[in-house]
Amino acid sequence: MTGWQKTKAYSIINNKCPRCHEGEMFLDKNPYRLKNLDKMPERCPVCGQKYELEPMFFYGAMYASYAITIAFSVATFILIYLFVDMPILWYIIINAVILIALIPLSFRWARSMWINFFVHFDPEAKAGIQ
């Protein structure tokens, strides 16, 4: 495992288990298959880490989702402001379209970010050990 694969950023961006960074957090890797957008296994198939740590655990991911959405909005505004001269209404329309298109990604990244606050990487994680 490389240094990048040991970071929380790797786990969040790639939707990997926060404990072993190998197991998938979602049953379907494609977030744009909306039917399976939120389908997660109960435990990591590699290390056995339970994903929903307590009932309603992922409600807290809404805070992470808000932060991700703000980051996308600010980045969009800065890019449009620097490279294109257009009225603010056009920025709002473009930003809304981009945010709607990125909902599946931000949903998954928010869940992954939230669980990464509470579960830390363990290079010794093995199947069946918790």
C-alpha cells in the first residue's frame, strides 16, 4: 500500500472502508446508478468494519454534504469570475446545474467523510477482527 492509499483523503474520494482502505463502502461503484446510490453492505468485506456505527449514524453526513456543496459552489464562482465575464444570474444557473449533476458524488463523499471522522485507518485490519 502506497503512502497515498493510507490517507483519509484516499478513503473518502474512493469510497473505501475507513479502517482498511480496501473494502468498498457501496455495493455499486457507479454513483450515477441512482437505484443503488445509497446501498451499502452492513460490514466491510475485507476487515469486517461495521459501517453504520449506531442507528441513524449517517444523518450527521448532512453536515459534510453541506461543506462539500459550499466548496463546489465557491470553486464554480471563482472559475467563472476569473475566466468569464457574465451576469450573476448566469452564475447561479450554471452553479445550480453543476450541483444537481454532482449530487450522487457529494452524497457518497459526505457519507465517506462522516465515517472517516470516527473510524481510523488500521494497517493491521484483518477479516473478522473488530
